Amino acid sequence: MKVYCLGPHQDRPEILLNADKKITYIRGKSFMEDALSFYRPIQDWLIDYCNLPDAVLRLELKYIYLNTATVKELLRIFVRLEKLFQAGVDIKIMWYYADDDEDMLESGRTLNEVTLLSFEFISYKFTDTEFG
């Protein structure tokens, strides 16, 4: 599979989806106006990856800010991944949140509650230089 890599920008997160190295992460800020167009190729890549034989997905999500449109697109992705999860694909969402960001933790918990996917919540110490 082709590597999907996108550097961070003012209103969008950094993305790295690499099947060969089993690295899949989205991190940073996400508040673009057209979240549907932005997240569609990410969704397609994840679904294609999960349809590979013996696929194991550990999707690391480390947002420092996300808007409602982003949450909607994440939910859309999770609903599609949930079908594969129910069919036996090993999928886990690693939801990172700054240790002082209760809102981000709550956003992850809310998404976890509306899907059957397995989530792991990981607290970390935020530094201003972490996301460039």
C-alpha cells in the first residue's frame, strides 16, 4: 500500500499512514472548513488497510484541538471501522490527550461510547514545541 503522509498546516493535523511499518497516526489541530474532503482519503486508506490479510490497526489520535466537523468525520470513520472490527479485524484506537485537557479526554470518551471499537486513553504532558 502507498504511504499517506501529510505535514501539519495551520488548520489541519499531521498524518502518517504507513502499512509496511504499521504506523498510523493523526496529530495536531483539526479545524478546517471542509473536513469531509480532508478526511475522505484517510478513511479510504484505513478501510483498504483493514481489508488486507492479517491486518492489525493501532490508530494513534493525538489532537490538541478538533472542531465539530472533525468529530463528525471521525465518527464516520469509526462506524466503517466498526464493521470490520465486528468481522474480526484487530482494531484499537489510541486516544492521546494532554493531562490537563479534560475536554479532549471527554471527546474521546464520547466517541468510544457510540462505537464498539476498543479505545485506550493515554495521558501525556503537553509541551508547546511538540506540534511545531
